[in-house]
Amino acid sequence: MVSSKKTYKIILSGGGTGGHIYPAIAIANELKRRFPDAEFLFVGALGRMEMEKVPQAGYKIQGLWISGIQRKFTLRNLSFPFKLMSSLFKSRRIVRKFKPDVAIGTGGFASGPLLNVAASKGIPSLIQEQNSYPGVTNRILGKKVNKICVAYDGLERFFPKEKLIKTGNPIRRDLLEIGNKTAEGKAAFNQKTGKYTLLVLGGSLGSKRINELVEKELDFFDTQNVQLIWQCGKLYYNQYKIYNHQENVQVHAFINEMDLAYAAADFIISRAGASSVSELCVVGKPVVFIPSPNVAEDHQTKNALAIADRDAALLIKESDLEVDFENRFSQLVAAPEKQAQLGKNIKQLQLVNATRDIADEVEKLLKLS
């Protein structure tokens, strides 16, 4: 263990989506537990959800004027060089003023400029790559930082092998005991006995395509004796809240008690963002992944394949939903052995100590500061 006599300064950057923000907050919380006197500063992207979520978690944050490059040609791309220069300039100013002992990046627009500046100034730096197929930003940063914490095997294709540490992705600690919370979860969400419960998750903002699918299949779910806990996302709640008046359907903009929602579920439909995949490995329930095709490097499909290829989940591409969904879901409902096998196999892929192991690596870097 590192001596805590010195008051450490720790800078973190990650955001854009919950999959980048919540791991950064989890790492900060663990480091704060180890170093109560440490000073923390987050750096995010102006206008993105981290500017709200990080202060809610009790940490200071500064914002950069930065966004990603759109894959299709758009006028917004013309501003990217100016945003990048602005963000690099502000990152230098932040690092010079804050004087961090270590820099941690968990992905997202802002982590590129901030970690690039920190590493170039010789500040011990670590990135946490959540996906099985890293984005361009982290592949560039991988050449410059000291350590790279990953959740999947085979990433030496993209990063220097000697820097890789397989830790997994940080998860909510309350998910570790959901096996004892089934009755509590069913009661919390008023689930009827004698029916299956399907939990539908579309990511922190919601999924247009998954919501369209669920709306279309409501009568089909009735024929399968399935009731729904449907997290549609705040962007879509006003559109779908009318179904709260329908028997066996609950529509939520956001679910705060995710441990109880997971505990109540018999089946789960989910996107395949890295944090979601890591949580679902711990939850150990039958999962149908419907990965978003609209993300950089199509990394959600690659994340889902890494699970489905081990017979640990079902994978249905958006383009196949009309043809495959009803048939494959009804087969799953009718096959208790398949349900048990999927749950057992996905749970074998869990890495429950990721937050602790990442913090251990940060502690080693602090010895260098």
C-alpha cells in the first residue's frame, strides 16, 4: 500500500454516456475510500451528461468544448479541428493549475485531449478500455499512457502487450447480492406471480429501435405470459408512458433501483454497451442483446459477439428483428434448460473485482509521482 501522508491530486476524464461516466465515478469512489484526503477533479465535455452526473456524485468537474467526429459528412465536422485545439489548450491549463499526481481516462470525447496532455507532461496515466474493440481515441492514447486496464482478452492487437492488465469493467456493488433479492425485486415493481418478467434496457438515454420493437410486440408478450419492466429512456418517455395504463406493462424513463430490477427479471433485453455487458455477466440472467449499429467501430456488436460466441447470451441484430425476434424469444421462453444454461454461462464471464483491481493499478502509478 502507498503511504497516505501525501495529499494526492487525481484527475479523471470520461463521459458522453453512462458507460464512460459511471466507471470513472466508481474508480474515484474507491480511491477516495483509500485516500480520504485526496483531491479529485473530473474533466468532461460541455453539454454532455457528465456535467450533471459527476457533481451529483459529489465531485468537481470542468468542461471542454469537444465532440466526436460524425461518421457521415456533416457541417458539424468542420468545427472539430477548432474544438480539438480549444480542448488541448484548456487541458494544458487545467493540468498546469491542478498539478495531478495521476491521470485516469475511461473514454469519451474529453478523455482524448486531457490524457494526451497529461501523458505528454510525464504525469503517470492510465486508461480503462471497456469494449472488446477499442475506439480510435484510446488506441492513440495507448501508445502514450503507462497502463491500460481492459475487460476482454485479445486486445494486444490494439495496444502494447506489456501495458495491458485485464481487470474487467467497474460495476455497481449492489448487484453482487441480487440472488437474495428476487422477492424484494418482484414486490418493488409490483410483478404478478405466475408470469415471467422481462426487463427491457435501452441504455442511459434509451433506444429508439428497441422501443419500437417492444411497442410492436406487446400483444406477442401477452401470448408468452410475459410482463414488462420497460426502461424506455427520458428522450422517449412522453411517447410511451401511455402504456402504463396497460395491464402487465410498466414504462420508466429511468430506473434508479437497478439491483431490484435485475432481481425481478426472468429475461433481459439490452443494448450491448460495455458497462451493460459487464453488469449482465454479474446478474447471470438470460439475455437477448440487440446491439446498436450506430456507435463507433460497431463496438456493441463486437461486445455482444464476445458473449454470444460462448453460448452465454442471444444476439439479434437490428436488421434481423422483424424476421427473428418472435421465433427466438418464444423458443427461449419455452426452454427452461436453455434459460439456465445461458444464465450459468454468462455468470462465468463475470469480473467482480474490477474497481478494486483498477484502483490497485492507480496506487502503483502514484508511487511514480
